Amino acid sequence: MAVYGSGDRGDHLVQALLADGQVRAMAAVTTRTVEEARWRHDLSPTAAAALGRTLTVTAFLGAMLKAPQKVSVEIVCDGPIKALHAQADAEGRVRGYVDNPHVDLPVNARGKLDVAGAVGHGTLYVIRDLGLREPYRGFVPLVSGEIGEDFAYYFLHSEQTPSVVAVGVLVDPDHRVRAAGGLLLQVMPGASEEVISVLEQRARELPPMSSAVDQGKDAEGLLALAAGDLDVRVLRRLPVQFKCSCSRERFERALVALGEEELRDMLETDGSAELVCHFCSEVYRFDAKDLAALLKAASYRQQ
Ligand SMILES: [Zn+2]
């Protein structure tokens, strides 16, 4: 198997504090995660870049939680990609999809994949399931459709946290994801003017994250690019992977929940069923024998 950019250690995320806790920082290499999303959903290069950037920030949002909390990101937009969906847990497991995986546009004026053109205008939603009765939900309008800037705007306006968000995906001519990763820097309340100005300066000089990953930087290396002379204290390093929570049993339960009548109709009309998980494109097939067994389960349930 070819190894792209991230070395042999696989995808990972690092959480750290900079400048004696004045800045919260995260960095991640997500090449394999985004490549898995790409082949699972047959994503075009533009769709892979848009979803890959979103998955990377969603992994950051997940890492801020405690298990078994989860976070969902929804981007609903008027561009040809239509919508992006991503979820992450506190342990580096992410999954996601887009409504139009084949969206493809010419590269933009800077020679880059035109993510903003694919996304257009819309709204970014962040929904945190913290295990309380109601999930916590924040949203902002998209400011550029480039994803990174949109999340920076979200953090500032919805969570009152000035943030730098840099995310990138590099796609090879054969459409495979060559490198992906990102960086999140958040200024904590009480940070000094000096630290903020150092951070702003570094942020302006950051290379594209995908190039840095492609050149072999791991998450600590990405952090070092942002930190410069500021001290870095690494708190945690965790693996990141594309991992869906779907299973055949879950789909069986969903079929049984449809009820006896629907199942009998399915069995008599089609003789089989094929269900596809939106999040990972896994296909679950149920033949006549399977459906008959589920029908039996449904009829017991209704008694
Ligand atoms: Zn799935």
C-alpha cells in the first residue's frame, strides 16, 4: 500500500497549549481519513477538498469533547455541492459525506481546487451532543465557502473565541488524496497583546497545510510552524480515522421498525432490499430470506 505524506504513523491529532496556556492549539494529519472518504464516496477532487477540510475541523471539534459526546457539522449551501455533513467523537473517529460527490469545477484563479465555488453561500451548523436533554447548537452564515475561514468566523461569533483555522487537502492527478491536515489556534481570555500579535504574524506566514503535510510534517511539526518562539506544551496525541458507526444490525433494527405492512410490501414487490449508509456508502443487502425473518420479528413486535 502506498503511503502518502503522513509517514508510517498514520493520521493523528495533537492538542497543545502555547505561550503558557494563553493559546489553545490543535494540529492534525488527516491524509488517510480524507482518502478513505474520497474512495468510499467516489468524491471528485473539489468535493474531496471540501469534505476533507470539513472532516479535519470536525475532528478538532470532537477532540474538545469527552467520550461519549459527539459533534455534528452541517453545511447547507447553494453551491453545486449542495450540503456537507460530518461527525466526530472524542476519540478521533470521524465520518462524513456530501450531497453531490461528483461536483467538479475548473481550478480557481490561484490554480487551486475551487472549494468556495462548490460551496457558495449558506449556513454552517455545529451541533454538540453533550449527553444532555437538548444538544447544543450554534450556527453562522458562511463567509467565504473556503471552510477554514467559515469555521474561524463560527468560533469568533458563535463561541466568542478568536481563532485561526488553516486546513488543506492536496489531490493527485489520479484523484487520490495526497496530503491533508490542518491547524486550529484559539486565543484564550486574558491572552496578552504581545502573544496575540505574534500569533497574527505567524498565521499570515503559514504555508498551506497540505503542502506542509506533503513535505512530511506531522501534527507536532504543523504546531511548530504556528508557534515559532512561543513555548509548546503537548497535552494529548490521538489517532484519527474514518470510522462509521453503522452495522448490519442497525439496519435490521431500522427495517423491523418500519413495521409488518411495509416489510411485507417490500418482500412481495421487490423480493429484496438494498440499503446504503449515507455516511460511509457501505451497502447492506437483504434477500427474501432475510426480509422474511425480519417480517417475523416485526410481527412479534406488533403483538
Ligand atoms: Zn456507515
